[in-house]
Amino acid sequence: MISDIPDILLVNPWIHDFAAYDYWAKPLGLLYLASILREHGCEVTYVDCLNRFHPGINKHTPSKTDGRGSYLKTAIPKPEGLEDIPRNYSRYGISEEWLRKDLSDVPKPDVILVTSHMTYWYPGLFETIRVLREAFPSAPILLGGIYATLCYDHAVRHSGADRVFAGAGEKFILELIKEYTGFSADMKFDPKELDSYPYPAFDLETGIAFIPILTSRGCPFSCSYCASRFLVPKRMSRTPESVINEIIYWHNKYKVEDFALYDDAFLTDAKNHAIPILEGIIESGINIRFHTPNAIHIREISGQTADLMFKAGFQTIRLGLETTLFEKRSSLDHKVSEAEFKQAVLFLKEAGFSKKQVGAYLLAGLPDQDTGSIIESIKTVKESGITPVPAYYSPIPHTGLWEKAVLCSRYDLKKDPVFTNNAIFPCRKESFSWEIISFLKTLSAE
């Protein structure tokens, strides 16, 4: 019998992979849902399988001063079809024993919401769902998130969830809860207005090492390697005042000093968006640090925006460069020219950013990409006076490069998303090579 006030359990699942590290990663969408449900009267509990600050850890996993850190990991067998990869495969996150203990301590849920991340991380998700099913056999398990949206049919057939949902959950979460529990509440926010959303429920976490901030959703570009446009078809932005108030809130209440910008296009329409946000942070006088793991658009960097980012406390600048073969990049994107790249780097240097602070993402492992072109891009970035950051390509369904990736891969990408793992260079016809990864790392670090 479901009570008048439903108990909702939200779960961030394990990762199964050859490598994983907490580069300012949080299940932001799931924590937005938690805050929305709580705002509308539901009882909410949260279990994070990736919790680096779990009480079971006598000593927290090593963390950098900016909030990043290593996950605990447990060696597990490699997925079928990847046995020949000469790398260790692991479950990243808390132990199974700790998870089962955490689940035994929460109220019996009326509904369980599970999110999903990278498409090739689904084995960790599936294991999480199996444990949840054993712990709460009668509770419906609802699955959403990135994998669920990009690989919907695969998730429906194989995940073990009772329902799979694609797209932004904020639009339909209250209807879902009503469907499964009978609980009804008048909507107190507008899914189309980001300013109306309550702050994500980071207070449910054991420890807050950093806070992700989303000042906008969506991206004006349709790059062939990126699924942003598919995942968020319509761009939405918050008002600068809303963003500034949230940052000050987390800093004042929880002493947070590191903020990771999750935007795909923070500098778009900078005059009305980024610039007033940066000016507001500077005027507030708070001493904080910003990081841009999702990269910022090079074309939008001006002398003014570079100067404001430096003064506002930006510490980790990542540029979405992808390649320096500018005359051949039309098959990838149309977001930057060689002149724009050089000018942006100059603006950042003049603002005061060091080589160590500014890195340019360079895609490696693209379909039909030869190693020489990656080497050339790395050398060009180094000559510009900033740091090259190799980013290994993962084929993503619903993107412009997907069909070409399928043709180039030595694996059947359409059969199983596990083969899209960027750690195995899936679009190389040749077998996996440690030598290439080691060479690119060494060249980038020299």
C-alpha cells in the first residue's frame, strides 16, 4: 500500500570501464529531479554508487585541491568481445557490500529512479539495477539519462528496468510519480524556464568537493561527433542574476570554492549572458575557481571575455578545438578557423592565463584518421603556447559521424554499445595498441 507521501529513491549507478576518473562529474540531471520531487512534497533518498566520500572509506580517495579525484575500483571480468584488450577492466565506485548496506538503510521506496551516463558504461548500470531489484523486488525501476536516450531500444531490451525514458525528465517526472503512486501535486516550476528550477539537491551528497553549474542548455552547433543537439534540441538560458545567486549560495552555505561549468555553449550571446555573469561574480568579491570540462567555443573568446574569465577566477580553460587541420575540418564542424584559434589564444595569454591553465581538446581515433594528423595537431597546439589535451573519440548514435564510424570499426557498433568505448579506439581497423596512447600522452606532455 502506497502512502500519501511517496518515498522516491534516486540512484547514480556504477561505472564499468577500462579507466574512469572524477573530472568534476556529478549526476546533475538526477539531482535536479531530486530537488523537484522534494519541492513538490515527495520524500527523497539518494544513493551514489560513485561516492568518493562514502562513510565506508576510512580515508577519502585522493583528491586534487580543485575537487577532482579517483574513484574506488574493483577488478572485474572484461565484457564479451573485449577479452583481447590488454587493459584491466574494473567496476568504479563503492563496493557491492556498501551498496547493499546503503539500500538496507533507506526507506522502502515506492519508485526507484536510476540515471545513466556514457553509452558504453551500461554494464555498470545493469549491475546496479540487478542489485536494486534484489533489494526491492516490488518497487518499479525507472531508467533515464544519456544512455537511455541515445540507446533507447537497447535499454528497453536489456537493462532490466520497468520503464525507460528518453529526454529531459523534468518535463514528465511529476506525471510519472502520479502514475505509479497516485500522488499528485500542482507544478511549482516551468520546465521551459530554467530560472524556475530549484537548485540541484547536492545537500544529499556525503561530501561536496565542487559544484557543477549549468547556466544554459543546448548548443547552436551540430558537430558531427557530438550528440548535444540530439539530447537537447532547443537551447535555453538562465538569467545572469539566477546564475550568480546560485553560485553565491553554494559558496556561502557550503564553503564551495570550485565550480565546474557544464554548459555546452557558455560564451554564446556573451553580451547578454556570459559577460554579465562574469561581471557579477567579480563584483561579488567572492574568491572561487571555475573549470570548463565541457570546453568553451573558441570563436566566442574576445579580449573582454578572456579578461573577465581571468578576473572571475577561471582556472581550467578547455577549448573545443578537435583538430588543427582547419582546411579539412568541414566534415567535423564549422565552429572555428585557424585565425580565430590563434586570436583566442592570444587573448587568453594577454588576460594572464598560463600554458598550464589553457588546454585544447584534440580528437584522436576518428574514423579514417591517421596518427600523423593527430601528431601534427598536437605540435601546432604546443607551438601556440598552450597545452594539447588528447580526447579519444567515442562513436555516438544519432550523430553525423555514426554511420561512418560503424563502417570503420572492427566491432559491430550497432549490436552492442559496449564496443563504442573510447579507451579501445573502436574506429581503428587494427587491434588496440598501447604504443599509440603512450606516444600521444608523451608527446602532449613534453
